[in-house]
Amino acid sequence: MNAPFPPAGDRAVRLPIDHPPVKVGRIGVLLVNLGTPDGTDYWSMRRYLKEFLSDRRVIETSRLIWWPLLNGIILTTRPGRKGRDYASIWNRERDESPLRTITRSQAEKLAASLASAAPNLVVDWAMRYGNPSIASRIEALQKEGCDRILLVPLYPQYAAATSATVCDKAFDALKAMRWQPVLRVAPPWADDPVYIEAVTTSLKKELAKLSFEPEVILASFHGVPQSYLLKGDPYHCQCQKTTRLMREALGLDDSRFRITFQSRFGPEEWLQPYTDKTVEGLAKQGVKNLAVVMPGFTADCLETLEEIAGENAEIFKHNGGENFAAIPCLNDSEEGMRVIEHVVRRELMGWI
């Protein structure tokens, strides 16, 4: 009769006496979000923007055209402006961006929640652009004895410019390793019932706190160039599906709950309708009360706190609107952690 498998954390036994100590048998979970600069100063912003805008998944324009534009103009003028934007939302207490604060908290809460069910589990977090890097955290997890790692890109909807580039960076790290950990990647959860229930429940709670009732609610997602959709990227379709499922769960029609896309830059056509143009148009049409929810973001960041809660609120009021609410992201709330834990538990099946 075969002996039972030893506990996962005990798999380092029976090594030769002269063998150097090796930690094995643990499982790692690496949460990865988009990225953050280390500071709001010019050079911190320049390093961050250079890494971000040099990614071929993000900018698919020919390098012959893009490199002179990026290095000659954008990285000269944009760091100062974006640094001021970041400064307006910066977490002064911890001297870091809100995205870093929230992502760290998500990892810590996930670790605490899973500690009793999986004592051999190690939860960590990283950023695709900026620090802590994906490569550094994969290396750290391996040193902790993690020979299996679940990579969780924190994007409910898949896009090549988000989910795929996280995988690219993780695979680049593995290419430099002699002893590679086994890697799993969590899929997107755009239509997962747990996610839809969480974002609609959170939205209802936030709406109940308002002193006004929105005439229209916009579901604003980060945009991508229209050409990416035409090349086969499923992002647009997944955003549409999330919006439809939220609309059905809320019992609203498409005149009360609408999809828009934000954060475009450059002359190329992006996914439409544009959030800022829609906000402006609604105000001019006489809408006085507006709320914007951002279900594609798992944590509040520059695009939600400065662009939506700041810029778009100003656009709305400047054009005749009166009451504007930017609904907080799920962040590390009870609803937000329920989604992350659900995805992680599902994808760890067979490992724990």
C-alpha cells in the first residue's frame, strides 16, 4: 500500500546530508496591478512613463515613428504634467500612490483570509510598471520555497495591453531562471457572478449614501485604440458584457446605465463613446445628477481619482450639471476581497 503524500511544506525531506538547504513545497500567489511611479517628481515620473510607454503591448505604433516622439517630446513634457496630477491624489502619509497602498492591502487581506485553509501559501503583490517589479517578487516567492505560483493580473476584463503584458513580464522572469516554478495564470472574470454581484452591491451601497438620485449612471472603462479591437482584442466585448450584466442586475435600461471609455490620448480613434464627451453632452442636454462607476478597475488610481472624480466632475458642472459622484472602486472592501479570494480559490484548485 502506498504511503500518503507528505504535507506540501514537508517535501524538502530526505535530501542528502551535504545538500545545501532548499525551501520547496510552498505555493505562491502574486497579485499584479498596472503600476505606479515611485514619486511625483520629474525623474520618477519620467522613469515610470518611459517603461509604460515603451511597452509594445501598450503602444503598437511603429518604433520608427514612436521612438522619436516618445523620447523627444513626450518624455520631456509629460512627466511634469502627470507628476502634478499624481500629487493631487498622493498618499502623503505613506508617501506613495493610492494604487500601491490598496494593492498591498489587498495582498495582506488575502493572505490573512487564506492562512488557515492553506498554511503553505505565500501571497505577494507586484506592479507591471514601476516597483515592486514582477521579476523581483517571483524571485522572492521562489526563495520562500514556492515551486508553484498563481499569477493574478488584477483586470476583470482581458486586454493585450493589460493582462497579456503581465504574462509577458512574468515569462521574461522565468526565462532567466534555471529552476523555474510552475506558473498558473488566473483568467479574467468579466462575467463571473461573484464579481457582478460585488460591483452591483457596492454601487447600490454608494448610491444610498448620496444626497441626490442620479438620472444617469455611466460605467466607465479604460479605453484602448479602436484598432486593437479590429485586430481581435476581446476587451471591448468583455466590457460590454460586464455592463449588460450589471444593468440587468440593477434593473436599469440602457438610457439610465451606459457604457463609456476614458483615458484616451493621441490622435488615433479609441473605443467609443468617450467618457468625457458623454459627460459633457449629458450636462448640455439638461442632466443635473450624474454618477460614474468604474468596474474595470480593481483599485482606485490616477484614472479614477483624478480623471473621473476631478476632471470629469469639473466638465459636468462647467456645462450645466449640478451633482456628480465618482463611485469608489471595489478596492480592499468586503466586496472587493470577496471577488479576489473567489478567483484565487478557484484557480488554486488541485494545489490546495
